[in-house]
Amino acid sequence: MKKKKAQSHDGSGLQQQTSNSDNVFSDIGEDKGGQEKKEMDLVIGNQHPTTFPNSSQPNHSSPQALDDVISSIQPLPTLCPPAMYRARWVPERAPGAYAVEGIGPMYCHPTSRPADMEELGLELVPTSQNEVDDDHGLIHADPVDDPENGMIPTAEPITTRAKRIWKKKLFLFLSLETMVAMLVVTILLLAFLFAMETENESQPATQQNGVIPIQANPGAIASTTPISLWERLHLPEYTLRAMENPRSSQTKAYQWLSHNIKNSNNTQHLPLWRLKQRFALATFYYSTRGDHWVKNQGWLDWDTNECNWEQIYSDWDPNAVYCGDAGQLVSLQFWSANNLDGTMPPEISLLCSSLETLIFSGNHQLQGNMPTEVGLLTRLTSFSLSATHLSGTLPTELGQLRSLGRLLISGSDFDGTLPTELGNLSKLTVLLSDTVNISGSIPTEILRLSDLKTLGFSECPLLDITPFLTEVVGNLHNLEMLGLGYGKTGGFTSIPSEIGKLTNLVYLVFSELQLNGTIPSEMGLLTKLSSLDLQSNSISGTLPKELSKMSKLKGLLLNSNQIEGRPLEQDVLPQLTQLKKLHINDNLFSGSIATEIGLMSSIENLELHNTKIYGTLPTELLLLDNLTSLVLMNTSSSGSIPNGLCGTILSPHEMKYFGGNFYWVPTTNMSVCYGTGLCGCTCEPCPKT
């Protein structure tokens, strides 16, 4: 509705009232509700309606009724002078308009305040008619003009619901401010922790006389730091999962570390890299039952530097723990003498920043799978797990060890196929996987390893080497040792003539591969060859005379084939003066032993049994001062054994190859005279002629 200003009356106490003919108050009740009517009653006293002379609203009442209404009006109590007093807001309360019951004509004295005013923090103060309180934001209402409809507009009071809404908005505002403040504090704290984690910690003191004192650790953090050990270590997820088991090696290692830091007499913490180094070694100790090691003196001694936890325990074994000058672990070597018993923990990977050598060879009680986390040891140059009971498949993560130069898993229990990722190890020089139950085929990706010098897959009966055999000889030109013996070929094949390209070969094993065909003459190009093992195949033909060029040959194993000819009469074998071991037994060889045998002064083991060798033994055999074993059983040899050979031939030994090495094995029930016409020594005397 439209509002106009009304002129205030004089001090007679009469006020203008709203009038809406004879049903004014019923309209108010219908429009405003009972509560508003009650508040209006308090303001206008006896509630006698009156009409304004100039009201534009038509009067539907009769004149008589109007006279009766006017005559019934009683004088109103004297009101306070207009605009003499106003309610002033007390600063402790929030600004706004408040409905105060009881403020009306009966309250004129400024010191008398109803309870509602005290509760709302209001007080009555003198004011003028047109005063506007700019200081407190309370504006005095000016008189209004006569309303057009005869109704005086009134301000609606602030209800309880409005108060609740206002309080709720205030609460939401304060909550939002609190959340923003907490977010800012959290961001600042995280930034601080990140800065602490990535700070450049100083390296530890240099070794003096082989010992690094535990107290001398530059870059240490004061023990009063608020950052916990757990936060500083920032252990990987696989460790945290293992620590869910309170009896795990990881849990024991963490408890050991935490307990010693808490109770240490040192005034400084160790730097982060040393904390992780000690945690990794402690985990390894608990994971392999360090309390049962043959040599564990000094281990887990908190006041002793971990670089001195293990001393040399033999003249040939190196330290189990070896650190560089900076105090970081460089080598961890445990040979068979230390009896590791347990599994290889993945926490070894925490040594990734420094570890270069990791050797567990000969520990037959070391079992379980190789953890995939070894792929994090990117500084590793030598890794040996030979003669252990580690099992499972080789992880593809091995292909991440780009610095690896030696990988030895011979004699272990690994199975499955070889990962093609081995072809990524560009610096690999030694790869030995003899006597392992790996299957499938040798990945051709290994042919990319141009620096490879030693490659061994001997005694792998499930491994098909045929495709690799036909390709390797033409690619790996730097090979010095190639062992493919006792493998699976899936069919007969012959020695490729490209073998002559491997001119750096020193050691070659092609034994028991079902090879057929002949020995190629290109074999004579391998002038650096020291050992040639072609035994237990189906090779035929004769020995090429080019073999005589292998002047550095010390071992020649041709036994158990179908080779023919007269090798001891030809100009082939007698010229190999560096030979120490010659096995040509179990072949189709024939002929006699020529006197040129005396030129082979280095020979130690000569096995000629199960051949067609015939004739008498030349006395030049006595020139062979190094001869320790001579086997002539099942030959056509005859005559007396020269004096001086009896002690040699009665105690023959056979050389056996196993795990990449040769071993002398004594033979039994092998009489030198058995199956021959020889006599002398312990044999029956030769018959008299």
C-alpha cells in the first residue's frame, strides 16, 4: 500500500487511529493474524476506532450507528510527548529492529523499562521529533500523512523464526571462516613438512681407520624435531602391508629402530638415508634368521656403525657389509659360509641409492621368490643368487637394472621362461643360468647385448636352445665363454660354420645337444680357445686338421660321439702341446698311439677307453711327467705296461663338469688291463711266448 506522512497531534493525548468502517478490527484480524492484533491492542490502548474526515473510503454505516460509535469513545490516557523518547540500542546487541511489549502511553519515564527492553538490550533516551540516530543505525519514524484507505501502516515485528534464521546465517558464516582458516594452516604445515623432507642433508663423516663413529653424522636433525620417525622414513606401501603383521620382519626392524632412537644417548638423529639403510639391514637380518647365522657378530649393535657390523671371516670371503667412504652401503655379500635361512625381503630396495653388489650364492636355505622390488636397485652391477633355493619366475623388473654387469642364477630353483626384458641390460657382461628349470626358448633379445662375454645355459633340460644356437654364433662377437650344454634342441642340428666368427671364445660347451654332422673346419679359427666340449652328441666324420691351430687348447672333450680316424697318428692332437685333458673315448677312433705322444708334455688326463686303439704302449709315455690318469679299458692295446706308469694308471680320476666348473672324481672298478691284452702292474702277467 502507499504510505504518506501524517501530521502529529498536539499534547491532548489523542492519536489518529485506523478506521475501516464498522469492520476495521475484523479486517485486521484476518489480514495480520491474532498476534498482530494483540500487538496493535497494546499500542492503541482501548482500541476505539475512528475514521478520518478526509478518508477516501466510503462509509457504509448509517448516521445513527456512526453517532453511537462517536458517543461511545472514551478519552485516552495522556501519552508521552511525541518523539520525546526513543529506544536506543545497547552496543552488546546486534543491530536491528525489535518488538518490545509494553512500550506505550503508560511508560513515559525513561528509567522505567519493561523486561523485554532489558532482554533486548534497549533503553529509552530523549530524542527530537525528526532525529535520526546515525551512530547506531536507528532511524526515528516521521509522522505519516492520512492514509488513503483509512489504515495507519504499522511495522511488522521481528518474529522468533526470523531470529533463528539470522542466528543460523551467522553460524554458517563463522563456520565457513573457520574452515578456510584450517585449510590455510594445513597447506602451510604440509609445505613445511615437504621442505624438511627434501632438504639437502650433509653426507656423513669419512671413514678413519675403517670405522665411522655413529655420532659423527653431519646433517643430523635435532631430537626435538616434531616430525616423527614414521613420517621421516616414508616407508613404501609393500612395507606398510607387511607391518600389519606384528610378527613380520618389517615390524621387528621398525621396533628395533624406534626403540634405539628413543633410548639412544646421542643428542642427534641419524640422517634420513642412514635411517633407511639401518632399517633395510635390520629387516634383512630378521628375514633370514640372523640369530642363526654362522657369523653375526656386531649385527644390530646400535652404537656400532653398520659398516662395521661384519668383519672378514676368512682369507677369501669379503666383508658381508661394505660401505664406501661416505658411509653408504656399497656391497652386501653372504656366501654359503653364513647359512642364511629365510626369504629375501623387498626392503633391500631401500638401499637403491648406493648398493652395487648383492651376493647370496651358496645359501641353500634361502628360499621364496625374488621380490620384484629388485628392479629399484638401479646402481647394481653384480647380482648373484647361484646355488640357492630361490624359486618362482624371474621378474621382468630385472630389465630395469641398466647398470648390471653380472647376473648369476645357476643352480637355483627358478622356473618359467626367461623375460625378454633381459635384452635391456646393455651393460651385461656375464649371464649364467646353468642347471635351472627354466623352459621355453632363449629370447633372441639377448643377441642385442653386444658387451656380453659369458653366457651359460648348460644343464637346462627344459630349455630349447635350437633357435638361439643358429643365431648366437653370428652376433655376439665379444663372447669369451659360451655354455649351452645338456640342453634341449627339439631335434638334431649341426655346428654352424659361423662359429668361426666368435674369435674371442675361450670356453665353448656344446655337450649333449644331439648335434650331428661334422666338426666344421672354421673351428680352427678359434685360436684363443682354451676348452672345447663336444661330448655326448652324434658328431661324425674325422677331426679337421685345422684344430691343430688351437695352440692354447687345454681341454678337449670329444667322447661319446661317432668320430672316426687315427687321431694319435695324425698331425692334429700331438701338436696340441698345451693340452691337459684329452677325452676321445667312446668313439670310432682307431690306430696306434704314436711316439709323438711324448710331445704332449702338459697332459694330465688321457682317456682312450672304448675305442679301437691297438698296439703296444710307447715308452714315450714315460715323458709325460704330469700324467695322473690313463684309461685304456676295452681297447686292443697289448704288451707290457712300461715301468713307471703303474702308479698313475691304478688311480685314475675322471673330470666331471657341474655348475660351470670341472671337478676331479675318482673312478672305481676301472682296471687298466680290463678288456685289453696288457700285462704288468697289478694285471695278470703276460703269457709266456
